[in-house]
Amino acid sequence: MLSRPDVAVVGAGPVGLAIAWRCASRGLRVVVHDPAPGSSASHVAAGMLAPVAEAYFGEHELTGLLTASAARWPAFAAELTAAAGVDVGYRTEGTLMVGLTADDLAEARRLWAYQQGLGLPVTPLRPSALRDREPALAPRVRGGALAATDHQVNPRRLVPALRTAAERAGATLVPAAVRRLSDVDARVTVVAAGCGAAALTGLPVRPVKGQVLRLRAPGGGAPGFRHVIRGYADGEHVYLVPRDSGEVVVGATVEERADTDVSAGAVLRLLRAAVDLLPELAEYDLVETLAGLRPGTPDNAPILGPLPGRPGVLAATGHHRHGIVLTPLTADLIADLVVTGKADPMLAPFTPDRFAPAATADPAGTDADGRSGAFAPEEEHTWN
Ligand SMILES: Cc1cc2nc3c(=O)[nH]c(=O)nc-3n(C[C@H](O)[C@H](O)[C@H](O)COP(=O)(O)OP(=O)(O)OC[C@H]3O[C@@H](n4cnc5c(N)ncnc54)[C@H](O)[C@@H]3O)c2cc1C
């Protein structure tokens, strides 16, 4: 490195690469550190952009953030496609939420009522209307609802596209892990290392395991359904995400574990629920089983903003189940903070200082001689 960069991003997942792209596009000199770009949670993720279907009880502020980020996706996808020359698989058919049995439907309807109460666009559909939209749904499916604004993107196209866009904008990738923040020499360091952020910052980010399957439609054709389908099937939650390539992502377990082993029981439960909802999936090829680790936080919301006690260090981590949908907004808000030094009010509920200060002390952030490893931002930066 010839001279000190303006921004060092630790982590080249979707979040880190999008921040790098946005910062480099604004004329900053950006270095991204990652030994294995795109190899973590994003490699496993389904890519649902689902602020409506994922609006859960008690997560009001998170829902607002998800909705704001999802609204940026159409322009973000178009801009990224132009910048990288890659189709990222952004699709807008919408999401069908369905219940297999009467009990499943009753559970689903409680959530839909909550979502409608927030003013989110959830349209209940009779079984006949459901099957008009997706004739491949099982006749047993009792009912459903349409979340027309919940879209999808292919994370395995997204991450390489972001890398290309960031590099074309001038960002440099260093293919090595950062062991301590004090090893990084930049005016501003952005920790976007997913689950790896915990060891670097002491922030309460924990791995939440998710197992998924990938199926492929026979004969090389497209899957026999177009919507993302999220369902309850005999009490089992499952989602089915069709891609133009013929792939269908079936997910996902949610487990408080840090391994990435795939269990026979999880595969069985996911496949049974998937086939209960869409019987034709039994004829598809099973092409991949794998598990990934979501960067979870105590309140399921991301951690975005200045790290207390560490001038010049920003966190952009803890995106848990929502890192793909939150990529555009996270990148814009963090790039704005880097450039202006002022935090957008939207960040307020999500800053690192909502956790106990002790939890954000950096265990590895001080040199042997006691100097802080981070660098103070330039004077105009206030980090508020
Ligand atoms: C089964 C499953 C399904 C999912 N489905 C969806 C979905 O449908 N929609 C959605 O929005 N989200 C989904 N997610 C969540 C989403 O994948 C994550 O929230 C997102 O990938 C987080 O992005 P990230 O860039 O912060 O972290 P990651 O994608 O985990 O990337 C982190 C990067 O940091 C690097 N790194 C780690 N430590 C260091 C270090 N010390 N030095 C340098 N580099 C480091 C890693 O190598 C990695 O490349 C899903 C996740 C899983 C597991």
C-alpha cells in the first residue's frame, strides 16, 4: 500500500462490498480485507427481500428499516447491473404466504393480521385465487396471502457483482483476514465481518445456524412456479425460492449452533414440508445441502454505527436473517456516515451503544504498548 487509505472495510460479504462500492464511488480510497470473499452467510442465503413476510411481532423498528431498504432495491439492482455488467437475479413476482392445514392457516392469519395492522401490503387470497396464481400448489393448501412487494435476488450473483462494482470504482481487495483492528491502517475502519465481528469488536454477534437445500427442476427447465412461497406445513415453516436457472432454494432451519454440519433430520423436515406444499418438487434433483451462520444479535436487528470508545471504527454487522435485503440501505447509511461524519437519524435505534458498554470493549483492539489501534477520524467528523 503506497499511502494510507481513507476507508478499510473488514469483510467482503454483501454488506462490506456494498459499503466499499458506495465509498469508492464517492471518491474515497478503499481497501477491503477478506481471505474468502462471499464465502460466509451470503453463500447459503436464499435472497428473499421480504420486509412484509418477515415483519414479526415486537420488531417494529427493524420492520421499518427492512421496508426502507427493500424500497431501494429496484434502483440498487439496476445501478449494480450497470456497474458490474452482471444480472443479479432480481425478481419481482412477489411472495405467496400459505397455510397447509387449518391450524397452519390460523397461525399464519395471526401474523398477517399483525402485518396488515402495520399498514403493510398483505392481500388474503382464497384457495382458488391462490391456485390461479400458482397451479402447482398442493390441493390440500387451505389458504394464503400475497405480499406483492416482497421480491428476491440471487446472492450468489449479487456478491460477485458487488465485488466487480467495488473494484471498478477503485476499491482494492486484500485477501487476508484481519486478526486485530489495530493491524488496520486507515482513516476509518468499517467492521463488516458478519459473525467474525464478535472477535474483532466484542459486539454481541452470535452465529445462528441455518440449513438449506437446493433442488433443480428436471430437464433443465425453469421451476414450475414463479412466486417465492413461504408456508406453514403441519407446523413446519418452510420457504421455496425459484430461480430462472431451474434452481429452487428450500430453507431453512434456525438453530442456536455454530457448526455447519447438515443433519438428516433437517433435510427430511425441509423436504417433507416443501413437497407437502408443492408435490412436484419430489421429482426435482437434490443438488446441494448446506448450512450457514447468520450473524445474529440479541434483538435480531443489525448493529450500525460508531463503535463506542474506538474513534474511527464503525460497525456494520449483525444483519442476522436480513443481510441481503438490508444491503442497499446499510451501504448508503454507512457511506454517508464515513463521508459526512454525521449519522442519519435512521441509524439511531441500531447503533452499537444500545448494548452494554462492557459488551463493546475491544478485547484485541489495543497494541501491546497500550495504544489504541484505531485512527481518529478527520476533524470534521463528529460520529454522532
Ligand atoms: C440459511 C440462511 C438463509 C438466509 N436467507 C436470507 C434471505 O433470504 N434474505 C436476507 O436478506 N438474508 C438472508 N440470510 C442472511 C444473510 O445471508 C446475512 O445476513 C448476510 O450474508 C450478512 O452479510 P455480511 O456481509 O454482514 O456477512 P457475511 O455474508 O457472513 O460475510 C462476512 C464476510 O466477512 C469475512 N470475515 C469474517 N471475519 C473476518 C476477518 N477477521 N477478517 C476479514 N474478513 C473476515 C468472511 O470471510 C465473509 O466473507 C440468510 C442466511 C442464512 C444462513
